[in-house]
Amino acid sequence: MHQNEHDQAMTERFRELVEQSGDSLPDNHNDELRLIIEAGLDTALAETMKDIAGKLTDMAHDIQHDADFFD
């Protein structure tokens, strides 16, 4: 599922839960909630990509070290 679809699905599910309890969620609050969810997903994605970049950097150093050892 793409991020845009995911944040929309999460927002809609929250709205359903609110409505099942007998309350309502105004459209502007729904839009704000979607922005908050989207920002959280963006942050999680950025942190994951940073971790992956660090691992790739470590692997590149290891490969270079091994290559230097065999020269």
C-alpha cells in the first residue's frame, strides 16, 4: 500500500471508530489527523532510510577492507 493510501485508510478507520462511539469528527479535524499521520509515516520512512544508508556504508567499508587485504 502506498503511503498516501495508508494514511487515508488510517484516518478513515479512526473516523469509523469515532462514529461508532456516537461522536463525530469534523472534516477539518479529519484533515489535520491525516497530516499528523502522514508526518509520522514520513519520519519513520526517513529514519529507516538513514539506518539502511548506514548499513550500506558499513558494508562498503568492509568490502574495501577485504579488497585491500587481498591486494
